[in-house]
Amino acid sequence: MDRFAIKGTKKLFGLARTKIRLAEEADTIETIPAPLPLIKLLSGEEITTVEKAKEYRDKLRDSIDFSDSGGVARAVFELLDIVEGVKYKFEPPELCVLVGEDELKAVERRAMKESLPINVLLMTEDAPEGVNIFIGEEPPENSLHLGRVPSTLAIFLNFAFNSAYLSEESRLKNIRVILGRKTLILDAIYFSLGEFGARLG
């Protein structure tokens, strides 16, 4: 197991705990969407409320085996799902996902038409040729700005896992990931995308 990915996963557990606490302070009851889609897909659990998200996060923390790379990757995706699902009442709009399903479908159509992968750019300075989705502050030209914070990847993952072009039996395909700025959380996300079948680099 990559030690930076392990550290990043631990930081994600902390981030999820913080977002759940802020959601509770904002009197948030339900998650959006409900149930949280990645958790339902990957673990079969229906998480529909902040309280259930808190319980599930604690269960994940208590049961995670950091020598199991597949389990760690699944936990990373599910923690992103929790963060995105509980933050809608208190998070500024600019820190939420910036695009809708129509924009994601347009990107998918272009990739299919040109027989290209979708490049997921994690805080890179530049964009390669092709079809690009960007996460970070300053999107390079020729990229769709998905969101400013890493957890917005959960929205794209849910889309990808429901796309025959981008996934098959809960494995990602036709997705390439490029890591720019290195942070522990981005290291964990990069590692996890690779574990689920995305091409790295």
C-alpha cells in the first residue's frame, strides 16, 4: 500500500467527520442525493440521512484494513460520497459541483464519438489534448470545470459508474487520471482511481 494514500485516506476520514459535524450544526437531516449513490453501488448500504452517514463513516473507520488496497479505494470513494452528500446547506456554492448531468453527458458523447478516454485532471496546470474534466481552482483551457474541491469527484464517479462507456461491472474504463498538485487527499484519490481501473498518468 502506498503510504501517502494511507495518510490521505485518514485525512478523508477527518474531513468527512468535520463535514458531518457542520451539517449537524446546520440542522441538515437528509443527504442529497438520498441514498448516497456510491455507497449503495459499492457496499449495498442505503444512506439517506446525516445520522446514517455518521454511523457509516464510523463503521468504515473501525473496519478498514489498510493492507487491503481495494478496500481502501472503496472507502475513499465512499468518503467522498459522504462529504458531497451532507454539505449542501452550509458549503458556499462555489465549493460545490459546478456542472450538471447535461454537461457530463456532452463530455461523454464527445469522448465516445472520438473514441477517446476522458482525462480527469486533478489540480493540473495544463490540459492535454483530448476530452478533459478538471478539479481545482484555475481550470486550464480545453477542460470542463467539475469543481474546486476534490470531493466533487464523487459526482463524476456516480456518472461514470452508470455509463457503459466509462465503466463495466463497477470497474472504470476509458478514464485517464493526471495528478498535478500533490496533497495527501489527492494522493488517496489518485491511488483509488487506479485501483478501480482508471489509467494513471
